[in-house]
Amino acid sequence: MHKHLPSLLAVLVVLAASGLSVRDAKAASGGGCITAQCHPTMLKAKFVHEAAKACDDCHQVASIPHPQKGQKTFNLAQERSELCKSCHPEKTDLKYMHGPTAVGDCTACHMPHDSDNKALLVTKGNDLCFTCHGTIQDEVKKKLVHAALEEGCTSCHNPHGSPFKKMLTAEGGKLCYQCHSQVGERIEKSKSVHAPVKTAMACASCHAPHASDEGKLLSKAGKDLCLGCHKTVLKKNQTVLHGPIKEGKCTPCHDPHGAPNAKLLVKGFPTDLYVPYNDNAYPLCFSCHNRDFLRFPDTSFATGFRDGDRNLHFLHVNKKEKGRSCKSCHNVHASELPKLVSDKVLFGKWDLPLKYIKSETGGSCSPGCHKKYNYDRKTPGKEPEPVKPQETGKPKETGKPKDK
């Protein structure tokens, strides 16, 4: 025995110098796991599991010799649910876990030895997720698909688990603001913030997170989405609609995320019934309407609300102290009366009636604030012959809205 010791030491020195282990030596001599006869295609893919390079990291001998026909001669070194965890503990101890990860079935998504896909995935990209989440695959057939989804589900979801519901990589709106930073900044700086943004659903209260047939990934079209929450804004008997609402839009006046003005208004609008008038007043209204109808005490063109040439808009609004606000006479969303004139206006605790009647060339009102007055553009003071309000329908292609 002693006379062979120098030869054995020499072999070990050669093996050490060549960088080969004893296991490598066995493989090279035909005694390894991957040979022309055994597992010939294994570890040939683009990405190889590091642990698979040494089979006994995950497998242990159950019986010898190996192989034996009809016999399982190797077992996993640990229970399947614990084996992967022994190397990847950070992926298994999270509040909300992906189903396969939670039960230790990692091979539902990953190949254990090698794969042509990154992270040893069974199938490439979203196609892997769609093998279980088929309803999401149906959603991507819609007109608009979230750019983040096109880049991959893992843009928003952690595939193993997360501290947040639905395995999101961040909580609520913070996830969306990672891409939509301008919206996040606007909300942070706004005095008035849309209430759903602050809820757990956050942006998903109004936007479909994956895909939609509506613009901006909205879950419903335009005003129909808004009216889902703001159910009392329009009443069934209010057939005369404000221009933007007739077009199915709320955003010409309201910012859906946040704004510097109350009620999410994109520009200022006074809350008081009495407003000292100047040419900077009512910026919201005059982003669409022409301010000329408040500039001339007498006019034959600037407004239809006149008695002869006497401008009744000017009379009511253009006052240094107690100019009447637009909402003193008009409902800003819809009305059952022509020209969005309100049936009643809240004056303190009193529902002040307006008793407005419109005719082809003028009208009359008999509100709580003064006796009945008639007006007529052709015959000043003429008693009006009432006309019915125009029913809602497809908006006509006209210029700026005319005024009463």
C-alpha cells in the first residue's frame, strides 16, 4: 500500500493543478451524470442553473447502482417546498405570495436545470403568466394595452411575492407615479385632490391597469365613468346639458387627478353669489365663453340676453360690489330649462325660485330677488311666448356657446 502512495499523491496533485475535482474526474472518465448515454441534452440550454452543475447539491442517492430499470435511485436532497428556499430564502418570506411560490412549486414557472429563457423560466415573458391568468390574456385584445404590460407583467408585479396586495412592486398610486411622475407631482402640490386617488384602489379606481377600449385606459367612457360615483350631478328631467357634458366630457372643467381650485376645477370659479366684477373674474367660464357680453352696457351682438340693445348680462354681472355670479342664474352641469337656467338657486337656506320663461326673441323672469321683468331683443318689454327647451342629442358643430 505504501509503495503506491507516491503515485496516488501525484494523481491528486495533477488533478488539483488542472482545476478538476474528484467529481469532475469521474465525469470525465464516463462516471458523471451527463454523458452520451445519460442525460445527454441536459445543461445545454442558454441559461444553466448554477446548482445543477453539481447534481448532488439537489439530489441524493437512494439506492445503488444507478441507473436501475424501473427503480428511482435518486431523491431530492430536501422536500420540494424547502429545497429552493435553502438557496433563495428572500423570495419565500413575503406578506402576499404567488401561489406556486407559497406551496414551494417553483418548477411551475422555472426549469430546474437549464432554460433558453432568462431566470430559467419555462416560457418566455408574459406567455408564462398567461398560462394561468388567461383573463388577462383576453384583455390584451382590447384597443389600448398598458405600455407596462407590453414590457412585461413584472413591470408592476413581483413574480414571487410582495409586501403589497396583488404582488405589486409598490403600494397604490406610488407604483403608477414611478412612470407617471408628472401626475404624482401634480397631486402632491394640489389643494384639491380627487378622492379615489387616496383610496387603496388609487389610480385603478378610474383606469384599467392592463387594457381598455377607452382612451387613457379609462374603465368607462368620459362622463359615464364620472357619473358612476357622482350620481346626483345629472337628473333625469334635466335635458339641457352644458356643452362639455353634452360631448361626454367632464375634464374641460375638472382635473381628474388634482387641481389648485376647489372641486378640482382647472381654473378659478367663485363660490359666492356676489362677486365684484373685473376682466379677470370667472377665468373658468371665459376659457370657453366670449367675455364681450360683459363689456358693453348696450349691444346688438354680444349677447342674446338683452332688452332691445340693453345688455342684461352686463346689468347683472358687471358691478364693482355686488355683481351676480354665473351660478346665481345658471346650473353649471344641466337644467330642465333653456340656457341652463336654474329652476331654483340656494340663497342662504332659501331655495330662491327664478321662474324663467324663454321665447324666440327674449323671455321673462320673476325671481325672489325682483318683480317680474320681460325682455325682448326686437320689441323691448314684450310679454314672452314660451318655447320648449331643446332636447339633448348629438351636439351641433357650432362655435362658442351663445348666451341667453
